[in-house]
Amino acid sequence: MSKIVHPYAHRLVILRDWKSRWFAVRGQYKDFLRGDVLVRTYLEKRLRGSYISSIEIERSQKSTRVIIRTSRPGMVIGRQGEGSIKLKNDLVSYMKKSGIPVPEELKVDIVEVTSPESDARIVAYMVAEALEKRLPYRRVIKQMVEKVMAVRGVSGARIVLGGRLGGAEIARGEEIKRGSIPLQTFRADIDFAREKAHMTYGDIGIKVWIYRGQVFDKDKKPA
């Protein structure tokens, strides 16, 4: 029997790095892991609409660094950095309220994503946003796949929707695919993301795969 493996986890170490980077001594692992999950959930909910690609967390002995990758950094940072300062203060108060250990120094870095159409997470959110505006789902996924395939370096794209499409009584799935998606090739740079479109009649699930070509040792950028 075949096993379905998450495309990100399948390429850890080979092409990808962990999204949480820290070392825990005995007894800290549980608190750090719980903290990472709660912080990510809070930030994803708080910054919904800011086109967030990923949230990475780095911990050292005294400091914690939260790296937010977004295609709209201006929305997060705000005028003269007011937004990022408020976000940091709100995050600290949320950590205290949730019982997460607050580090001596907390840094919130906002990094811009230069090519949002080749980022699966941002593409999935764009589809969700369009569905929430009640646009026809077939037109939405067709236009989005064409937009993704127009980006230089993208060799394949696939979008799958599942749920009460168009408000139908019976849930079903809809899929569109262009190019190739070699899921079992380790050196294939495949970006994958899941998202939900919150509709009045229930949620519609969205899955996006984007194949950005093969990566060899000579092409890898230093971390």
C-alpha cells in the first residue's frame, strides 16, 4: 500500500529546514513545542489577510526570534514601524496569558516574499479570499493556476477544492492541474499548503502544490 507523505516533511534536510530551530534541555521540550504551536496559531489568526507565507521560530538561551515571511510587509510593519511594535507587545501579553515562557528578549522580524505567485501558502490564501467573496470557484482556480504557471521557474501546479462547492447540498471535490508534480523525487522543489475558505454554509478545504523545478547541490543557497 502506498503512503501519503507531506511534501515538506518528505524533503527535510535534503531541501528544507525545520520551521522551529532550538535545542531543549530535559523538561523544556514540552513547553517549547506547546509555545510554538500556540504562537503560530495566534499569529496566523491575527495576521489573516496579510498574505503570510510561513512563521519560523528560533530560540537561544536568552532570546527568541520570530520570523514572519509575508508578501505584504507594509501591512504588518505599519507606519514608522508602529504595527510591528504593537504586534510584539500583543504577542508578549498573549504568551503571558497562555502560560508560555516569555524570553528575556523577543525579536519579531518581517521578511518580504518576492514572488508570492510561486508560494503555495499565499496562493492558497488568494483562492480562499476569492471564494469568500462568492466568486465562481471554477473560474477562481483556473485563473490562479494560469497565474502561477506564468511565473518564471514554475514547472507545475495543482489546486484541489473540497466541500460544499457553490453552496451545493452534497459536498464534492474539484481539481485542476498544469504541468508535472513529481512528489516522489527528493530533489524536486515542491511547495505545498492547506487553507480553509470560511463560508456561511461551511468551510471549503483548499490544497495547493507548486513544483519549482529540481534543486541540485550547486543551486542551493547558503542558509
